[in-house]
Amino acid sequence: MRSIRAAGCVLAFHLATLAILAQAAKPAPGDQDIPITALHPNGSCISLTSRSLQFFDDQEPQSIKAMTPTPQLPIRYVILAQTSKSMKAHGKLVDAAITAAFGFVLQILRPEADLAMFATFDEKYSLVQPLSADIKVLRQAAEKPLAKAGGSAIYDALAETSAYVAKEAKGGSYRLVLILITNAEDNASRLTPEQAFGLATYYGATVYALVVPPPDRLITVTPSTDGKVTIDLDYLKARRFASQTGGLIFYLDEKSNYTQIFNSIRQALLCGYVLRYQPPKIDPSLDPLGVHFLRALIPNDPEALLYLPPAYRPPPQNAADTSAH
């Protein structure tokens, strides 16, 4: 039954290619695209329209210009893997997760519409394989040996990857699916988590995090100057990668069922949309960071499960803005 359901999901994506080739409308200047997933409590898809959904930016209702199902959009698949020294303790688990992620992407990718890429990071970011639709090239990227050394700059890598995909889109429409393989450790980022999530969601990223156990058994204890002790559960805080981007999180171990994990991701994409609207102007004297806080609901379905980023933050005006997203 599971294999039949999975095959049906793959078929649904491939059948939607005709709609993609008819071309989704490019965003107008100033438009913002927001990924959203809509599920019934039993996991089945909710059919969304611009009329059935109420959408708010900073508590103000917004007019929805378009609501495009994910299968009708070009999809950009990113496999982003942490290769810092702290990942050595679970090297086999990391390698298995990367292999499973590539298996999923290569199965579902539509070469006539979609692109995929592979990047890694320790304290530096490395674009192992740029965006490509060439299955052979992507398979070769999956087989490259990866050294595991150095620190970890996960937040910088998240923002850099999302900006790269947006730049390559050249203003066109897309859905960005970012499969992150990490232990959630960060000790080298220049960006704060809030900055990274704000930029990633501005560029349309939805993160599906595959989290391996860190080597220090989850807990870092930090004494402060006032005598109090802070317990930092980075492993558990990895939930932010999903909650701040509207994605999903999976904690891995040697018994993880990757078929089940990627079927869940596939179902989320099948039930996904990209919502387009014209954001209201923010007075910089009131909010110099320009953060947009988002909320959505379906008035006629209070039990609906809606997954969307709670906020996004445009890049600074002096930074290169690469997309209308």
C-alpha cells in the first residue's frame, strides 16, 4: 500500500509538468511568494484557493494574488549537508541520510521542469554540485567522498543556499525544497538564527531537517556571570529549522525508516502551494529590520493544519536583492 501511494505521488508530480510548461506567471515587482502546506488532521491534502484562505501580514488581512499548487511549479531541490568535525561520530548515519536524500530527489525530479543541487558546510560553505537537471551529473555528486572536519556555520549556509537559488531563478517562479542534514550545532556563523531564517524564508525556502545526534549527548551547559546556568539543547532546538520555515523535522538513528521519512516530505509537497501577495510597506522608523509577521487560517475548517513561515525579512537595502521573492 505504501509503495502504491508513493508511486501515485510521483505520478501526480510528473502529470503536473504540462501545467508547469505552460509557465507560472512571473512575480510583479514587489510581489512576495510564501510557501504553505495545507493538511487535514489525517494527513490528506486540503484544496486551497485564494478565496478559501485568509492571510495576514502584521495582523492585517491581505489580498492573495495567486495560489499555485507546488506540483505546478518548477521545484528547486537542495541537499545541504553538515560536514563539520562533530559529524564524525555518526559518519555512517550521515552518509545514509545523504544517500536517501539523493534517492528521493532523483526519483521525483522532473528534468524538464526541476533542478537539484548539493552543498556542504563546516565553517565554510561549499557548492559541491550547482543546480542541474542532469541525472547522471547529480548521481556523480552523490558519490563524492566528504571529509568531516572543522566547525559549523549552519545559519550562514542556510541563507547563502537560499540566496543562490533565488539568484539562479532570475526572477522566475519556483518552490524551494531544502533537505538539511545536520546535528544542529553552530559555532561559526556570522548570521544570527533570526537573520538566517528571515532571509531563507524571504527567498522561499522550506526546510525539511534530518537531524543526527550530536557527539556531546545533546546538552551544552554554560555558566553565566550572575551565577545562573544555561542549558542549551541545540539538538532539540533543531525544531526551529522546520517551525521557522513551514517544514518538517525528523530525528535520525540507525533504525530510521527513510522510505517513511521521504514519503512524508513527498506528501507535504503534494499538499503544498505558493501564495503570492503584495506586502504592505513597513515604516523603517517603526521597524528598521522590516520583518513581516505572517499568519493564515481557513475560516470554514478550524481543524486544518497549515504550515507556513511565521515571518520573513528582506535583505538590507545595500545588499544585492536577487529576486522578487
